[in-house]
Amino acid sequence: MQMFYISYSLILTLVTCIILVFTNKMIEEYYSKITFILNWVILDILFLITSTTSWNYLILTLYLVTVFIMTKIGDNSKSFIYGVLIALFQSEYWELSIHLYWGEIFISTFVLFSCIIYTMYLLKLEYRTFIKYTFLFSIPYFILVSIIYPLQIFRSNYLISDFFFRIICSIYFILFIYFSNKTYIINSSIITGNIHESQ
């Protein structure tokens, strides 16, 4: 059983988390410029130019689109940061059940998850809600992987399996952000209503 390895994604995650913590206020200040659509198009073109394979480009574009959708749901700097952190989380999470299927436990994956959750805590994001609903989602998701992944078409064609499972996770995380934001808006309206009533 493979217990530990240092992955490029762990290093990337650590660096990104540190940058997000220290540039939190700056992101808030320049949010409208960061989320200007042309910047995202330019970034996607950079992915196209620098990607070693079309496969890498498609994966990066999928995560870019996922973060963009999450950002636009909340339409504020926190939703952008949340989107980036969730994209990092998702990049490892989607294949966790596949590692378990093969009897592999990568300590660095759990270190990565811990870094992301701790960054959410530092930035006062809803990390408890995120952990709770991701745990609940993991039950049907892991069952789905255990049923579908052993099929020959998935085992012999990683292009199909990779994108299938990544898209499933993207849909879940986008829905999580959507309903979290909707709940926040409802709760804010109720609180505002109570304040007005008390006055």
C-alpha cells in the first residue's frame, strides 16, 4: 500500500492557499477587474498555449469554467476565493474513491484537504457546511465510482472516466455554492426583516 508521495498538486495548493490568505483584501478591492470576462478568456488562451497536451488543456478549462460559474453565483470576492479553493479540492477529491478502490492511501491528499479547509477557516468561509455536505455527497459518489469504474470502458479509457467523474464533482460543487448562496440570501433577508420590525 502506497502511503506517501509529494505531488505537484500539493505544492501548488500550499502556494495558492498562502497567496489567497495574504491577498484576500486585495482580491476584494480588485474583484471587478479580476472577474472581467476578457481576463478569463486570456487565461484560457494561456492554458491552450502552455498545455503539453489537449487533455491537460481540457481539464484546466473545466476547472476555469467551474470557478467562473461559482464566482458569478455569489458575485463577490469571497465566492471567487471559495471557487478557487473548491477547484483545488476537487482536483484531488474526484479520484480519492478510485485510489481507495485500488487500496491506495495517499497521505499528501489528506494534507492537501487539510490545507484547503484551514484556509477556508482563516478566510471565514463556510468550511463546516462544506465538510458536512461533501461528506454526505461522498456516500453516493463513492458508491457510483465502485459500480461504474470497474466497467471495461472506464478501466480501459481514462479519457472517458476522468472527465465523467470530474464533471460529476463539478456539478456537485457548483450546486453546493448555488444553494449555499441562496440560503445566505434568505437568511440575510430574514435578519434584515427582523431588524426593521424591531425598529
